[in-house]
Amino acid sequence: MGADYSFPALSGLEVSTTFFHIKYTNRISSIDNAYTALTDPLNAYFVTSSPSPSLAQSVYDGYPPSLVFNATGAPFDPGNIGAIVDDRMVNVASQTARGADLNANYKIDAGSSSGLFS
């Protein structure tokens, strides 16, 4: 829903607003920035904290070594995994976005050119 208004008393002033409430279903998404996966609460869906050693081992075994990221430099130990980040495109079921946009424009006459740009 939206509205636009021009003020007759103030020539050049225009105000518009839009309210939105959008529900998505079967939304396909991934993490915007994998480097903030463990600190951004919006990424909680993609993070498995404190996985069991068996889950960590099954993830490790399920992917080619080039797709599994181990930043420790040490050999893989499924008992020492703090989190698993799923950076694939996944179905996040549903998502709702709602809010408002407000735009105000005021046009003024700047006068004639003083020759600065000629």
C-alpha cells in the first residue's frame, strides 16, 4: 500500500510512502557472507553449533576435500569441531519482510548560472 502527495502551498514538495508486508514460501537462500556465519544471528539457520563427532565425520566424508574448509592447519578431528556452516543454496521454508519506505523531495530554484560551469 502506498501514497503520494504534493503540497499545493509548498510548490516543489513531494512526499511518498509505501508500506509492505511480503511473505515468501519455498525461499531459496544462502549465507550472504560466510565469514560472519558464526556471529550474525540471521545466519543461525545455516549453522550447526557443537555438532556430534559422528555428524562432523559424516559431513567431512560426504564432500570432496576441496569443499571442506579446515582453518586450523591440524589434521581433521571430528571431536574438535565447534560448528558446521552450510554454505549451500537451501530451501529456508518461509521468510517475511515488512516495513515502510518514506521519500521526500523538495525542488528549489537555484537561480541563474553565474558562469562557473560555462
